[in-house]
Amino acid sequence: MTKDIYVLIEHVQGKVADISYIMLAAARELAEGTGGEVVGILLGHEAQGLAETLAADKVLYGDHPALAEFTPDAYQKVLEKLIPEKEPRAVLFGSTTIGADVVGTLSSQLDIPLVDSCVSVSADSNVISQICGGKIMVESALEGTTSFIAMIPGHYKVESGQSDAGPEVTPIELPALDDLRVTLRQYIEPEIGDVDITQEDVLIGVGRGIQTEDNIEWIEELADLLGAEICASRPIVDQGWLPTSRMVGKSGQSVKPKLYLSLGISGAPEHVEGMAGSEMVIAVNMDPDAPIFDVAKYGVEFDLFDLIDPLMDKIEETS
Ligand SMILES: Cc1cc2nc3c(=O)[nH]c(=O)nc-3n(C[C@H](O)[C@H](O)[C@H](O)COP(=O)(O)OP(=O)(O)OC[C@H]3O[C@@H](n4cnc5c(N)ncnc54)[C@H](O)[C@@H]3O)c2cc1C
């Protein structure tokens, strides 16, 4: 077993996903404890240039036309060969659509333990993870040989995993990738709808805490005053209160506004995945243990029904 910490680099349509940088930052912390290197695993086709911004000591690069776009089938085949050969101390995956598509099966096939929904790690190889949608935090020690960790965003900054130093890139030998059961036929862009929330500077995210559909109109008044657009957690969209194009998270859009004002959203990992890249998050929630406070710069432990009207009065007074 080596002391190295590996990171599966996620990229979509020629762009490294933020979760990859977040994982590199976490991997650096683990590697400080093990005394090993941070190693990126980059799989793609003519995609070596994506390694340039990664804050890794080195990058293992697998190039093949079948890896041009992510498929669980091709990624699993490559990783099933690579990981037992290299025996890293730990491998970090995103607790994302891509990561979830490979890590569970790999964990079972290679008989390697997996810590899911991991928020942070420490140099003494302890990891903090969420269960029950973030309502309970668990501390686990990485024992044995290799471990898998599936990371959720929030704790580490994207910039901490970026570097312009350009890591050493080493090609890897790939297994046969000619009998794949899954291939990508078409990439479908998410529907934009009336407003493209991915382009907005100020967003108000509403969650189940707003209680009824009628209250959306009330929050829209606040949005008008702040020059903001409204987006939502999945239950709000599932109930038909707002269109799918306004949903933030794993099943919706990833947003990066300058300000994300979260109202009555608990901060489940599937939601945080889509908004953790916001420059500033202000969260209003009555529950002091709501996981949204872990990603918020400012947290307001308050009943939103007692807050919104006085807040609107204050904004009107000062504008
Ligand atoms: C495969 C999969 C994909 C998913 N994809 C997504 C996705 O893309 N996006 C997404 O959002 N979710 C997604 N989910 C659902 C996700 O797991 C959560 O269930 C969801 O995010 C919870 O939404 P919420 O925070 O609005 O509701 P809840 O978790 O019910 O939270 C409501 C919050 O409001 C607070 N609150 C209640 N009343 C008040 C008040 N008066 N004032 C202040 N605070 C109050 C409560 O304390 C609570 O924290 C997905 C789930 C799965 C399994």
C-alpha cells in the first residue's frame, strides 16, 4: 500500500468540475498526514490539457475514445484495474452524479470500504461525514489498506485545489474498452426556462420551510427589492410551485451567484451540490443544526415568517 491519496477528476464537456478541485484540497490535507502525494486520475480523450489547473503532485492520465465522455461502464473498467495495481491509501470520489455512478459498484467489486457524504478530512486520517440527509454527523477513522471517500462540497474552497504549476502527467495502461454496455448517445442541456438561474448574481433559494405555494409571491416581493431571482430546493419543484428550471442541486442546476440567500432549506447534500460554489451564502433556518449552516458564511437562526416583512421594510427604508 502506498501513502498516496488519489482523486478521480470529474469533467464535463471539456471543463473540470468544481468538485474535483474541492477533492484535491481535501486530499492535500490527508496526504499531509500520510506523507504521500496527491494524485489525480484523469480519464478522457485528448483531454490532457485539463490537468493543467489541478493542484496535484501528479496526474495519471488514461486516454481513449471510449473515455471522451463519462460512462460508469468505462470508468469502472479502468479503475478496477488501476486501483489494485497502485494500492493508494485512499481514493476520493465526488458524492455527485458521476461519483455515485462508479464508487458504490467499485467498493463492492474491489471489497474496499466506502465513506459516503464526507464533509471534511483531517491529517490523522479521520473523516467527518453526514447521514440522514445531514441531520447526523459521523466521525470515522480510515483503517486497513485502501479506503474510498465520496466528498460533498461545502467545507473546502475550489481555489484551494487549483494551481497553475501544472502537475507531472503520466499516461496509464488501459484495459480493453471495446465491449462496453453503456455509451453516451446525446448530451442534453438542462432546460433554461424563463430565467437562466446559473447566470444570476443574486438568488433567493426557497425550501420546504416556506410552507405554502402562496408564499412564493411574498418571497418574489423580496426578490424584486433585492434585484434577485428565485430558485428552489427539489420539494418545491416536485410540488409544482416553481418550474424545474429553477431547481438547484443534483437533479437541477449548479449555480454560483455572488449572493445566495437560502430561506427554509435544510442543506441536504443533493441541494448543496448545486450551490456550494456561491460566493456568499446567507442561510435562514429555525433549526440550529441544519446542515445549510455548514456552507453559509452568515447563518440566521430565525423563523423566516418573522424576518421577511421587517427585512423588506428595512430595505425600502434604506433605498
Ligand atoms: C437522487 C436524489 C436527487 C436529489 N436531487 C435534489 C436536487 O437537485 N435538489 C434538491 O434541493 N434536493 C434534491 N434531492 C432531495 C434532497 O435529498 C432533500 O430532500 C431536499 O433538498 C430537501 O429540501 P428542503 O431543504 O426544502 O426541505 P427540508 O429538508 O424539509 O428542509 C426544510 C427546512 O426548513 C426549515 N424551516 C421550516 N420552517 C421554517 C421557518 N418558518 N423559518 C425558517 N426555517 C424553517 C427546517 O428547519 C428545515 O431545515 C434529491 C434527493 C435524491 C435522493
